[in-house]
Amino acid sequence: MSNDPGIRRHIPNALTISRLVLGVVFFAVMARTQPSGVDGNGLGDRITTAFENDLGLLLAAAIFIIAAVTDAADGYLARKWQVVSRFGRVMDPFADKILVLGAFVMLAGTNFHAGLNDAGPSFPLTGVQPWMVVIILARELLVTSLRGMIEGDGKDFSATWSGKWKMILQSVAVPAILLTIAFWTPLPDSTARRFIDVLVWLTVAVTVVSGVPYVRRAIAK
């Protein structure tokens, strides 16, 4: 079947569409995963969620990982089989941005805030602040705008390695944060919390720096 050029032409695009579908499912699961508080009475300081045994967090992480794998697969197959299409060039980055940006928006939301014993101010379990999401979104909008302008003039503006490493780090960060919350308690000053904070800040920094080569290429064009 894979030797049929007609089938080959459609497989990468089918994977891209499946990533959009998985993204919708991921967002639905994330929307229902709501930590209700932190039990700080000496019983392990566990964070309780709407899903028993944190199954919602585990399910969301698994869905995101599967979606990220389709991102690597569709581009690889399209290039290997030489079936890169205009549809794929538009929808592939679109599906990526919907999945990743949507994930960070959800992680910065109130669903992932908790307070100690339902008293005092709440804190973000994920370490993702709204301003971080704004920075990530701004970088993506800038690069997308530059790509549209340059390629509209018939010039190449394909992804650089900095952009690919940025996507890899983002794709690792989201499930890593979810799994950390599921298996450990990211209380302030805890090891789990420090791990999350380092990962989130590194992701934001790499996201910003990865946009610099695109700006330089755009100026050179």
C-alpha cells in the first residue's frame, strides 16, 4: 500500500489532520483536569484533581506525546516520498501552533492553580505565567508573518534548526510538566517545583532566541 504514490500523497496530510483532532481531545481533557487544592496536613501534601489517581493528567500527557509524534512523522514522510504539498506547508505549522500554543494557554489557566488547604493565595502548579504565553505567541506570530511576506515574494523561508529545536523542547516541556504534577507535588521550594520552573524558563528563553535567525534572514532578504 505504501508503494502507491496516491496513498503516499495523502498519508502526511492525514497525520496532520489527526494532530488537529488529537489537539481537540487534548484540550477537552485538560479543561476537565482541575486541581482542587493541596492537602498540607502532613499526609503527603498531595494535590487532588478532578480525576482519581491523576488519570486526567496522564491521559493528557499521552495524547500530547502521540500528537507530537505525528508532527515528526508527517514532515519526514512528506520529504522522503517527495509529496510535499501546499496544503501540508500551511496546515502542518498551523496544527503545531494550535497544539503547542493551546497547551501553554491551558497550563497558564486557573484550572492549574491551587492553594494550601484552600487558604491563602493560590499558585500556578505548572509554573507557566500568562505573560510567558504572550511572549511565546508573539514569537510565533512574528515568524509566521515574516514567512508569509518572504514566501509571498517567491523566496524560501523554511524552518531553521533553531525553530526545530524550539519545537522539540516545547513538545517535551508540556508532557514533562503534566507528568511532574501527576507523580509529584510541585509545592513552593520543592524539587518538583524547581524542576518545572527551570524547564518552563528554559522553554521561554529558547523560544525567544530561536526567533532571532528568522529575523536576521528576513532582513537579509
